[in-house]
Amino acid sequence: MNKIKLIINNDLKKNEKERFFIKKELQCILNLYAKMVSNGSWKDYSFSTGVKEVSFDVYQRASEKPVLRITKNLRPNYFNEKYFIKDKDGKIIKKSENLNLLIDRTSWNKLRLIK
């Protein structure tokens, strides 16, 4: 005989939806990427996914490791750690609870991509 389980208030489906950037977040990031490519600052990008975070990785050249990461934290400890920007060493440069504010308040021209 088969074993039947009764699951009440299952939040598993809700968490599965938010394992990547939503459309508005992705649109905001890709608008920034298009602007920086037209400036000649950024050359390539990729996405990295994990259990705790999803990131948009920016490359100066395709053969190197990413120089910047725009990251969405899936399990934040504090309210202002939902989104953050990391450098190539993994050091957090800026963090915010709103992706639009994070991108708007960051002066991208002052961030230098170091070889």
C-alpha cells in the first residue's frame, strides 16, 4: 500500500519561484549592462546560481573571472542584504534592499575594473 502524506501550508512552491531574478530586476540589470557596454567598460556577462544567491557576473574579457557581481541574496539575514554588489575578490562593495536604488545610487564610472 502507498504511503500518503498530508502537507498543510506548503511554502515550497513559493520558494521555487524566487530562485532567479524576476522580470523587473532582470530588466533593470540588463539596461545597466547595455549602458556600460556602449561605454566600452563591460564586455561580457553570465549568470551564477546557488542555494543562497543568484548573481549577474560582469566580465572585462570572456576568459577571465568576473570583475563585478550584482547579487540577489535568497536568504538574507537583515533587510538591507537582499541585493549587493561584489568585486572580483568577493568583497561586498554596496548593499541594499531595493535593486533599483542600488543601481541608481552606485556611481559606475568611479568603479574601475582593475586588471
